[in-house]
Amino acid sequence: MIVITGATGQLGSRIVEHVLQRVPAGQVGVSVQDPAKAAHLAERGVRVRRGDFTEPATLAHAFEGAERVLVVSAAIRGPGGLTANLAAIDAARDAGVRRILYTSHQASSPRSLFPAQLTHAASEEHLLATGVPFTSLRNGFYTSTIGYYLGAALETGRFAVPADGPFSWTAHDDLAEVAAVALAEEGVLDGITPPLTAPETLDFEAVAAVVSELTGRTISRVVVGDDEWKAAAVEAGVPEAAAEFTLGMFRAARRGEFAVTDPTLEKVIGRPATPARTVIAGMLDR
């Protein structure tokens, strides 16, 4: 049996759908915090069980009988995120799985300027120490992140954000398909993968140009100083810790941490990756 965590989330839900195109529903299980939100999967024959990374005792039941478990990294900032990931990895190991898969990031490093990458690096180190065969999916930067800034840009005509650098913008659906292939087909991806990215990188100036072309409006890119941007974010109601976390993303980008592409994703899914322009166009159509 394959068990997928976070199966009602933005990435996990897509992974489940791609897995079900390859594996009978009776061989698929999901671990979710709220089983009621996965009732539609249960109706299709998927095993639905409650599993919460912050309540490790629930994971033994959620992972029971699994040969492969996909740990979708916890959406928790700070030390709690690492604690949650390690609990899920340990539970998969204790369940006797033959392979643990983990959703990491292409910039995973203990020296990254973006705190999320420190969590991924420590989670990968723990994976290696389990002694269980594993696949760490080093996902490219989610294109959907642009959506956090798109609304303000359309309202003001400006992407007013800190200095950045190129991002390896990659579509959720493409990354979900890679994960599904790795879950369903033994030997496709082993250990720490190459960066799983689309072939193009864009900084926010290039993103502004794309949005301008798609909308027929002039959307400019304005560089805002780190301190000024943080102060404005906090004044707008963003918790200070969250604002500082996001600043780490921009600091890492201008150091070139996300300016990486690799053909592995396209090779695994057997088609061209979805361009950032296509994803942005979809955001604008909503």
C-alpha cells in the first residue's frame, strides 16, 4: 500500500489524483488531519485515516501496512516544522515501510538564507540516518507563490517587493505528477533527487513583464528596501516572524539559491513542464 500525507492540501491532493491514475484505489491510503475532508476519497475506495504530525501517536495507525509513505513536509514555520517532519519520518520507519518519500526543495541547505531550507536540510539528514531507502523530492519553487503578490500588483500597478533574483518557478501539478511516478514506479527516483524544476527562471521584474503582457496593463517592478518592506508588512497585519521569514526568501533569491534548473522533472513526467506564464494566466482568470 502507498500512503500519502497531507492529502487534502494543495500539493497532496494533486499527488493523490495522479497516483490514482496509476494505482488501484484499494492500494492507496491517505493520512489527513481531518478525515471528513477526505470523504470523497473514501467514496472512491481510498483508505482514509487520521494522522497528525503534531500527534505522532496517530501516525502508527495511519501508516499501518504501508510499503511506501510520502511525507509532505509540514506547513509549520520554525522549529515546530522540523519536529513534525521528523515525527512523520520516524513513524514511517517504525511502520516498516520499504521506502520513505519526502517533499523537499531544490535549495535545501543548512547554509540557506531562507529558513524553510534549513528545515528541509535537517529533514533530509534525518531521512538518511533512518537506514530506510528514501527519495527526497527537491521541488522547484512553487509558481503559486507569485499569487501572494499578484493582487496588490494588480491593484497598484506595481510589484513592490524587496530585491530578489531568479526563481525556479514550477507548477504544483507538475511536481505532483513527479511524486506520483516516484510512488508508483520503483527505481525511478532514489535518494536526494536533482532539482525538480521547469526549465525557465524568472525574477520579479520578468514576472511583472509577463503580467503586463497578459493584462494589457503596465505593471512595474519596484524594489523596496528590506526594512521598509518588513515595516509595511507588519503594519498591514503580518506577524513580524512571518515577515522576517518571507524576507529570507528574497535574500536567498538574490544570492542565487533558486536560480537553478534541471531536466529531470520533464524526463520523469515525459512532457514539457508547465511554463510560469501559463500558471500566472490561470491566476488572472480566477
